[in-house]
Amino acid sequence: MDLNNGTYVLQDPAPACSATQGAPCIPGGTLPDHVTVAKGGKLMHNSYDNFQPRVGLAYRINDKTVFRAGYGRFFDNWAAVVGFAANFTQSWPNVAFLAQENLNNPTSNPSNPAPSSFATDPLNLGNGAIAPAPDPFGQGNGFLDPQLKNPYSDQYNFGLQRFWGNSSVLTVNYVGSHNHREQLQLTGNAALTPGPGDPQLRAPFTYIQPQNGYVKSVGKSNYNALQVSSEGRSSRGLSYKLAYTYSKAINFGCDVYGSFCDVQDPYHWEKDKGVAGFDLTHILSAGLVYELPFGRGKKWSSSNTALDHVIGGWQINGVLSLSSGRPYDMQSSTEIQNTNNISGAERTDVIANPYAAGPVPSNSDPSCAKTIAQGLALGVPGRAADKVRTPTTWVNPCAFDNPAQFTFGNMGRNSLRADWSKNLDFSVFRNFAIGESKRLEFRMEAFNVTNTPVFAIPDNDVSDSNFGRVSSTSNTERQLQLAVKFYF
């Protein structure tokens, strides 16, 4: 389906439908209006710009300091190519997508699940054959733009690495990427503008029904980060690694290929620029392994072999991870703009401070009307930092409302944040030597040892009764396990 010019392109011609020729076939034997056959059987257009340069530099400033930098361009492969190939083979003038009524018919012959009674062609073909619809423009298959091009990413980094202390290395890097021609799944042939009446009459091609998940290579994104880490191993049994990242990932409308895209207007998807759904501004991780200095061969040993055996061989380990909360936004559950945007979203209007301090009434509370009126009069106030959030009062549900009819919501994409992530894993190991080359290790491990909950994204559907409330966690509760490991 080529929505650049409103045509449907066949790879090869198909025969005319007849009493003995079922799908794939052309009803009446003549191609319908706006249907063409590809020249040379070529559906997708080639691109000849997949040039991928690389350059790198390393310079030793002194015996303890090194500077490194690099740049590269990387092209992605055509994602989901197998799935799309299957979609194409099932499309008009084929009839592999059968009507739902046929699937519910318990009397169909298993060898002929689509008898002539389900023929869409007035020829009423015999021999159980079915004819396709008169034209291909009533199907909503997963099509893609024939001008689709491979996405590419320009990636670069530079930084310093410094040896410090007895056995530690400090690394400071700036890392970035700019990504182009990303594949966005947008509604194809939606109405050009919001408004009343039949949205199909406002579509670029009124004879083509809206296309769910029409793929175009128009997306863009970028990532920039300061990454600092230090790691080292001591001869005294202490090993550690500490890493911190301060970053921002920005994209337009879609986060992951093949998933829901938070795009309100498929013709102006660039207005949905925002932080990516996977953006985490701050990420801190720390790991520690410490062999306790007790027992034979350690700093604190005794002359008693039995006592050394009891106090020796112990090791403690810990992993701490902290990060910012995931971004999200609030959604309206109805297609208020009336544009047939079946692949996209409709965000709410923000009419008051989402983090207003004080009690938060339920969405059905009459006091919401007062809050809404104040919000409209005062505009959208700034975020209050003094709000203490709980699962039942994560945001003020009265701060959001459905947009006016035939308008888009004013809420920015991914403009709210869920609970920040925090986790501590801790373990104690005890090693038992068995000769010189074998040992037995007993492990006592605790995951999320503090049993700290990380609250999930709250209900973000404005029409739900629990809108704005958190009903689950995004992590697991404390888990304890014992294990034995044999080294040989």
C-alpha cells in the first residue's frame, strides 16, 4: 500500500477470477482504479547510501592517563522482514484472512474451511473457491511504505581513563548517538485534521480505509550521557566497581519497533518529541566483593588450626542499584479528535498541578469540578516538589481531564515519572578447601534484602475508576536462597 500516491502495488499480475479460478485472482479480470503492477516485480525501493565509516583514536598522555575517542555509523537491518513477508502473501488479491463468521462456523469442512457461501465476489465461484473483494482498499493489513529505508545511527564517544591508588582505574566518558530514519508505526490515511463528521472524508485518499500500523522510516532519536566509573581489586581481598550515568534519551512518538506508538497526530509526529519511555536520567550501580581477613593465610590468623578453619574462608558481597523512575503520560480512552488514529494515542489535558500537596479526592469526587475550574483559570502551575507520593496519591487525578471534542490533549509525551528504582542484593559465602585444587562453596543470598517496593506506573487511563493510583510494584519482594557450589 503506497500512501505517498494512494496506490496499491502488486508484485506480479494475477489471473481473472472465474468459475474455476479462485483467489488469488482479479475480479472482472481488470485491475481496479489505483491498483498497479510493480515494474520488474520490485515492491521495495533500494537505497544506496549504506556507507558505514569508523574512526578511533587512543593517546597515552602519561604512564597513568589515556585519552580515547571514536565515531562510527551503523545501519540497522529491516526489522520484522519475515512477518511482513507473510502479511504481503496474505493480502489482496489473496483471501488468507478469513472472515470471523467463518471461524465460528462449526459445520465447515476441515479440508475446505472457506466454502463458496463466504465468497465476497458476486460470481459465487464453485468448487469451494473464494474470490477476493472487488478492490484492496478495504483491508487494514500491516503494510509499510515502499520508500522505507534502513535506519542508521551515528555514534560517538570520547573520554579519559586514569590509573589511581594501588589498583584502581577511573573512567570518564561522554557517549552519544544520533539516530535517523527510525521506523515509526503510524496510522496510515487517517484524517488530516480533527473535526466532526465522517473522518474518512477528511483523509488524503477517501477510498482507502485507515491503515493500522503503517510503517514509515521517518523517526529520529538521540542519546547523550556522561558515564563515570571506577573499579579495582586489592591484594587484601577487596574488589569493587562503582558506576554512575547521567543521561537523556529523546525520541519522537515511538519507543520500540512493533509496539504501541504514543502519537496523537500521525501527520505531525514531530510534535510528540519527548524523553523515551526507557529514559533513566540517573543510574547508579555499585558492587563489592570482600574476602574477610580472618583465618589461615590472612591478616588476622591464629596459631590454632581449628580456630582458623572456623573463622576463615568467609566472603561478603553486595550489589546496589539506583535509578530514576520510568517516564509515562496520561491517556484518554476515546478517540476525541475523531481522526481515525487507530495506531496512536490521545493524551489528556493537564489542568492543574499533578503533584499538588494535600489530600487527593477520587476522580468521581464532586470537588474535582472546583479543581478543574481553578486549573483552567490559573493555567498549568509548576510541579510541586513537596508532594509525598503514596500508591493511592501518586498524582492528583483531578489535575487531568479529557480534551475538548475534536482537539488533541495538551499533555507532553512521557512528561511524568514513576517511582525511582532501588535495590540491594547481599550475600555471604563460605569456602571449604578440599585439597589444593577443589573447594566447596556454601552461599546464603538475599535479593532485595531490604524488601523495598518500587511502585509501578499508576493507572493512566482517565476513564478508569482507579485512575492515578498505583496497583502493583515493578520489582519483586525479598527472596532468600541457599546454595552449594563445587569447584574442581
